[in-house]
Amino acid sequence: MGKGAVVINENDNVATATEALQKGSIVSMYVGDRTIEISVVGDIAFGHKFAIRDIKKGENVVKYGENIGIAIADIAVGEHTHVHNVKSQRGRGDLYKKSRRSCEE
């Protein structure tokens, strides 16, 4: 079995699919010096993320060892992790405008 996903940092709670994954697929990946296997609970497109451990609503979603967003719903292991269940904190011009406006007032 090849590695169907990649985890960049041991602190990540999501992996990125390195191939299209079908619901029920068992995906193998390295996390640090360990190999883990996860069963995906739905189809995951190439390049998309899925949870490698349970992420509770309000918790940080971590990729590359960095917080990339906040879970807006509980996310189960193996579940697609994308805009439907994560609020991004990167590239948010609306947040920049709010913080800039409050500094100018």
C-alpha cells in the first residue's frame, strides 16, 4: 500500500490527499517517524485535507504546524476538512479591514 496522504508536521491534525480517495479507503501516511492508517469517511479530492484526529468545534485546524483556521463544526477522523467545516484565518481581507479600521478610529 502506497502513502495516499502527507502530513507535514507532527502537530498537524489534518493530512493532505496525494491522490483522489474514495469513501472507506484506508489511507497510510507518515506522522514523524510513525506510520498511521486512517479510513476516510467520504470521498476526498486530490490535494484536499482530512482530519487525522477528532477536531472539536472551535478548535484550531493545524497544517504545516500552523493554525490555518477554526473548526465551525465537530470534524471526525477521516472526514473531509474544507470550507464547509473550517473558517479560514488566512488571506482574510475582511479581518484586515476591520482591524485596520479600529486602529484608525
